[in-house]
Amino acid sequence: MDKRGKGENLEYLVRWKDESANEWVKAKYVAEDLVKDYEAGLEYAVAEAVVGRRLGDDGKYECLVKWVDLEEPTWEPVENVDSELVKMFEVNNNQAQPSVDNGLSTLGLSQDGPTIASA
């Protein structure tokens, strides 16, 4: 959430997933991927559910995500959305992997977009 200090005194303000109090943590104890994301300006948020899905202009799937702390849902690239929430949306909306070609191939949706597997 924030950072302070320099060198070996560098600390990051960490918001814990279990909602315990925010805490200043020495940089060496913070996961490298979190530091990289923070330094790149990326934000983390808690998603409540996937409420829609569409094919984006770039040909990749996007999910309409309802956030815990925002009133309006936003469209996000599927690779940025928790895969369990995507699966729950697919199951609840009967979007499980449909069969084609008399069951010899199946069309499925993965985080990378549509996939086709032949028997």
C-alpha cells in the first residue's frame, strides 16, 4: 500500500488478506512478486464474483467482475481474475465446455481463451 525508507531499512505497508491491521514489513520479508506489482503501480482488490464474460477487442476473454469495495463492476482480462470465480460463473451459467463434432472434439474455455482438444 505504501513504502518508506531506503536500502536495508526499506519497508512496505502491507494489507493482510485476513483483514488484520495493516503493518510495515521489511522489504526482504515481502514476496518479490508483490514488490514488483507495487513498483509497477498495480493494485490488488477483492473480487466478489464474476457476473459476465465477453470476447474483448483483442480476441481474448474478459470477465465482468463485481468487487467487494466497489459499487460498479468492471471488465478485466480473464488472466487477472481468480480462476475459481471464473469456474463458478461458468457452472452457474451453464457455460461448461460444449461438445462438437459428435463428441470427437471439445471446445473449452481456459484462462488463455478457447481451446480445442480432439479425441
